[in-house]
Amino acid sequence: MFDNLSDRLGNVFDRLRGRGSLNEADVREAMREIRVALLEADVALPVARRFIDAVTEKAVGQDVLRSVTPGQQVVKIVHDELVEMLGGQEHQGLLLEAKPPVVVMMVGLQGSGKTTTTAKLAKYIRERHGKKAMMASLDVARPAAQEQLAVLGEQVDVATLPIVKGQQPVDIARRAIESAKLQAVDVLMLDTAGRLHVDQALMDEMKAVAGVSNPTEVLLVVDSLTGQDAVNVAQSFSGEVPLTGVVLTRMDGDARGGAALSMRAVTGKPIKFAGTGEKLDAIEAFHAGRVADRILG
Ligand code: GDP
């Protein structure tokens, strides 16, 4: 995860730490290198700029350079600023304490990993939160999408709403809520349809589904490998549906990290989970501090 960025920053840090003393020019030179590393990682330009400005101000403005271990202190400032950029120390967990059935609506583009993530999260909710979950696929656009969720449901041992051919998303959502109530389900996961691109028909469908299901969580699933595109997709969705958070998939293959690093600053939405593989338990609660530690080695 984020290996390229990690290597680049590691080199800058080794040099900083290796020096007994540092002056302002040394810090500015290191910041230039970090800025290039962030941009190569596909971090949005304004986010990279803000980051560098914040670190530079703290590093040259205080007593850091006169301290006994200036390099060490600059590294710590970078670390803390990275945690902020990733969303802060507090993990933003799922909001599941509303009156059941609590609805978690999953949205995103086709191929982002939405259906897999729905099943992963249902399993996570059952195992980690000890709650009874149910899943329903509202994807009537992609052939066999509903069957795919049913198969995954069996694998993770979470019930899925029986498929009624020809039923439209809003009606499926209504039926799912009724069924969840009858079966005393705590958390109902709605896997909505994806599209290849953000389009108005998709947004209208999302809004209609949210209108009848009153979701407590609306989680956007995006592919971290798409870098800034993932952030742009999040911007488009958040203008239309009340997103409560983001799940970044394929973090296992992401050597760059731009999506994770820009998401919070650009969209204001917290990254709640990270997908870290194809297996159905490959999902992790997103902790900015841990991710920063991984990046900084
Ligand atoms: P959807 O079209 O958005 O519903 O996408 P799917 O859930 O069908 O996922 C598409 C592919 O991405 C599948 O082969 C998944 O196994 C894979 N996938 C999903 N999440 C992850 C992840 O976090 N890491 C990896 N490596 N693969 C993933």
C-alpha cells in the first residue's frame, strides 16, 4: 500500500534525520521534494500546496530548527499533518444506533467494487457489531447483479431479499424495508445500481431510493486506483445525495495514495473503510493514524 510514496518520503526523511543541524533552506528543499512526491502520488494540487504550507510554517516558525533533533521534529510535523490530511485521529465509524432497521445505502460507479463491499460490510457488521444484517440489490440495470449479491450473501452468511423479477429499485427498497421489519433485522444494506459514468438518471434513482428508505449511512464506494478521478466522482455524488462517508477499494494495489490523501480535504467526507483485497474479509476500518504510520514506515 502506497509503496511509491512511502519510498520517496523515506528518502527525504533519511536525509533530514541524518543531519545534525538544519536551516530554513534545508527545510524548504525537503518540502519541495515532498511536494513533488505528493503530486506524483496524484494528490490534488491545492491539497498538496496546503499541506506543504502548513508543514513549512510549523517547521521554520517555531524552535524546531534550534532543537537538538531538528530532522526528527520535522518528520513528526509531516506525520501529524499527514494524519490531518487523511481525516484526523478519530476513526469515523458506522452510525448504526438509530431505530432498526437502520438503512445503509451503498452507491458508486460500476466496477468500483460496490457489490463486493456491500457483502464485506454486511459480514463486518454481523461479526464486529453483533447485529443482524440483511442485504438487498436494487441493481436492475446490470444483468445478474441481484444474483451476484445473493451468492455473496450465502458466502458471508447474511440473508438477501428474495429476487422479484421486473420490480423497480424504489419498490425493491420498500419491500426490503418491510421484510427487514418483519424479520427484526438491525441493519439493512441496499446495494444500488452503478453506471459507467456519473449521469443524471443514476442520480435521480439514488435520490428516489434515499427518499423512500431514509438511510442513516450513504456510503460511496470508489476505486483508489483511479486517484483524483475517485475524488471527482465523490464530488459529483456528494452534490446529489447526502453522503456520510467513503469506502476506498483496492487499497491493496494502490502504490500511490492520491485518492486517500485528497478525499477528505476536497470533499469533506470521511473515509470510513478501506478494501484491501478480493476476499470477503478484506476490509479494514480506516484509521488515519495507522495509514500515516504505514506511509512513513
Ligand atoms: P461493482 O460493479 O462495483 O459492484 O464491483 P464488484 O463488487 O463486482 O467488484 C469488481 C471486482 O473488484 C471484483 O473482482 C472484486 O473482487 C474486486 N474488488 C472489490 N474490492 C476489492 C479490493 O478492495 N481489492 C481488490 N484487490 N479487489 C477488489
